[in-house]
Amino acid sequence: MGHSLFCFLGLFSLNTILCGNAEGEKVKATVKANTEIMPAGGSVTLTCDVNHFADLEYDWFRQTSKNSEKTTVAGESDRVLVTSEAGFYTCRGRVKDSDPIIIHETVPIKPTLTLQPSWTQIYSGETVTVRCEIQGGEGAQWTYEWRRNKLNTPPTSNEYRIIRATKSDSGGYSCRGRRDYFLTEWSDIITLTVSYKPKAKLRADNTAFPVGGSVTLTCSVNPSSSSGWKYYWYIEDSGGLVSPRDAVFLSNGQIRVSQGGRYWCKGGRGQPVYYTEDSESVRIDTIVSNRPVVTLYPNWSEIYRGETITVRCEIHGGDTEWDYEWETNSTIKPPNQTEYRIRSASSSNSGNYRCKGRMKSSQHKTTEWSDSVTLTVSNKPRPVLTVSPSWLSPGASVTLNCEVEHPSAGWSFYWYKAVPDLSEKTSSYELLPDGSGTAQDSYIIHGQTHTAGYVCRAGRGDPEYHTDHSQPKFVWSADVHSAASLTVSPDRVQHFTSDSVSLTCEGNFTEWRVRKFSEDGRLYSDCRRMTGSTCNIYTSKSDTAVYWCESGSGEFSSAVNITVQNDGNGPILVSPVHPVTEGASVS
């Protein structure tokens, strides 16, 4: 019959009272076993429960007999114990140790922050090192703490190296040192500003110099507060850096050159060298002795809208081939050619013009600028025609004078007779004999007998440009033997205001109009009250004028001079209508 091993498991009490609950109940540990009899070679699971507490650490004890000494079950601190040894077991619960709290001591040392290079203003792409230096703490093994907004992975060394800086690296930096449980104070904040990559600025004290002269070039980087720049100079023709044989290096940012060419510069600083953007280039020219002259063809400084004129740049001396440059304050810039032909000029072409030449064989050798020539484009002119005499004796000569602005500026003159055109309520113009393009501004008509109208205009240039036609001017005749005539009823020279006066056109014609030339020089073409060939007027002071008739076939009647005066201003002349002619006697 086999033997069985029986193990006795006693009930245990908690050796240490932790605390009581609100009602004063004692804290007690209780051991439970999944079985109290363990077969040989088996195991049993023990569980330690402490009322009112959780998350404890546990000690387990074992006795080989009820009266033997307790021994600690080594290496066991969990709530559950699995054992394969028989014995008398008790347990005890205890609160776990707290997380540690570290107490630091601040030492009276304040670190200093420095920048290497020492630029608080840096640019995108530059490299800079922020260094934390602790004075008086030499020999100690410090670790470093850094404080800065957006510093994701602060270093623990005494340097914070920024490679290829960006805008996000801008901000304030500070640091402190740590050794064991000792801390320094925080350093003062140093502010770092990262700006976009700058562009160098090149300035020349002149852009051209005579042979044997020189020009000073200055290169700078803005803002002027940025420092540490070394400047690099370039010239286009040599395709590389300006060397000491090409220029005199006056200072770090300034050189003097005596060679024409296109120059530019840039700045660089740091290690490795960080370069700015290249500056805009500046072209420096050497001035040769030839000086151009601007001429106008035709030589009229004042031209008119629609005319054609050529502005020419002439360079005398030598047979050098030139490229031409123009400078003007007009709104239209001439092309870079020896002449600028303006067709159909407008006000946009008004302005001052000057030019210079540039050698084709050496583009950095130029002439001086020419003197300026002023071109003024005015509105199309209208000449003023005068006739003498205005009233003529039958058969007398008539002199026409046509006056334009700037009469010496190449004008030819054209002379016309005004022919009434009643269908268009205007006049057409017939060229007078030998009246085309006369050099003289006067024209004489011999043997004029009838009332007639005349017009002139002027022309000049090639192709010829014409002014507007002048206003028509009239020569009045009292010849009653013309094919058309004008009668006045009542038949007298003078009338009172508000008189009823009838003007009747007579002759072998079907269409008529009555023309009126008033005291203020205005010409009127229509009668407001025209019935057939008769014009009826109720006189007023403004009706004082010369009157005549024009037929549909272009004939002029004799002219009459009517005067209107206010009622009650004395007697009037009651005589037939006969205009006074030059040389006639008056009774």
C-alpha cells in the first residue's frame, strides 16, 4: 500500500498593522491556498490578501513546524506564491517605496553664452555655433541644459551647432550647467535672428569716365549691422575675379577701376564660406573724344500732330562703326539706331532727345552724350486768312494773306475760292489759278467784281503735311449788276430794334441761303425764318451785320450792310441800302 505526504497549512495573520479603515477595523492579511494537501512532487498556489489595500509588496515566511522559527522565502515579493515545499506559511503586506525626488543645490555661477562667429544676425544656409561657457567651474565634469523655444533635441554638451540655419532657428537661447546634484544659474538670453539669404549691393560713383580716368565701386550687404563680410569682385570680360592688375583695392568693400567692363560683386563670410547672392551688374564705360550731335530733319523743333520727322544721331571723326543709344523723356523710346523716323507724330513724341555712340569693336568704349534737342508736338494748326479790302469797288484788286505759326518753317501755301454747297449746308473749295504751293504767304486777285469767299491752308515736308483749312473770309461787293442780288425791305441802311425786315434773294436760281457776318466776326449760314427766297427777321442789336445771298449753283449776290440801334436813341438814316465803298464820297 503506497504512502501519501500530507502537509498542514496554517492560517496566518499580518505581522504589521498598516492602518485601519474609517470604522477602526484593523488591517489584516489573509492567506488562501488552492489546496491544503499537496501530492508528492506537486505544488500549491498561495495568495496573500490585505483588506482595504492594493498594489502592495509582499513578504512570505515559512515554518517547518508550528513552533519552529520563521524563515523568509527568498526572492518572493508578489501577492501569489507557488511552492512545492510543505510547511507552515504566513505573509505580510507592505507599501511600496515612493518614487525618488531629487533635491538640487544651485551654485552661484552664471554661464556665459557666446556665438561663433559672433553674429547675432545670420542668414539662411549659414553655420553658427552657440557656446555655453562656465567660468570658475574649470575641471568639473559639467553637463549642459539648453533652453529655447522649439528646440526639439537639446544637446547636453556645451555647444549647440546650427548647420544650414533656417528661419525656424531664430529666437532666444540660454543655458546652465549640471554636476551631480548641483546646478548653475541660467545664462542671460542671447537672441539669434535668421534672415533670408541677402543680395550684395554694388554702387558706382560714376558709370563712365574719360580715357585715363577711373571709377570707384563700392560693394555692401544690407542690413549694415551685419558684419564679417569679405567682398569678391568680378568682371564680365575676363569671366572671373578681378585681380590686383585690373583694379586698385582701396578697402575690403571698395575698389577703383580704370578699365571699362561689366562688374558685379558678392559677399562671403564664415568657415566654410557662406556667400550672398550676386549683386546686380554695373556697366562701366570709357568715354572717347568723339561727341555726337542730334539733328532734326526737317529742322523744325516744333512739329504738328500727324507730321513726319527724323531725329538723327551724327558722330563725326573716324570711320569707326557705332551702335547708338538714345535717351529721352518722351513716352516712346527710340530704337538703338543712328536715326529715329517718327511717322504721324503725336504728343507722346514730345520731349528732349540726346544720343551717344558705343563702339561695335569695344562695347565698353562710348562717346559722351550729345546735347539735347527738344521736340514739341502740337495740335494740327489752322492758319488765319485776312483779306484787304473787305469792301471793294468793282474791278479792284484783292490781297489775301495766310498766316501760320512759325512762318519761316518751310511752309508752302494753297489758295482756294469758297463755292456754296447748299445741299451740305457748307462750302466746297476750288483751287485758285496758280494757287498751289506758293512760297509767298500772300496772293493777289485782280479784277474782282462780285462778292466772294476765300480759304487758305499751308503744307510742308516730304511727304507733304497739310494744315487745316482756314476759316473762310469774304470780299463784299455792292455791284447790283451781278447775276444774283439781295433787296431789303424796308429799303434803308439803319433800323430800330424789333423792326420787321425782309431780305429777298433775286436771280435766275431755285435755291438760296442768306449768309450773315456779324460785328463779332461770326459767320451764320441759316436764316431762322426763310420762306422761299425771303428771310424775315425781327431786328435786335445782334442783327447788325453784312448780309448776302448764295445760290444753289454757287453764285454770290451783292452784299448789304445793315445797322440796328435801340429805339429812342435818336434819328436813323433813311436812305437806300448802298454800302460805302473805298474811295466813294459820302453826303
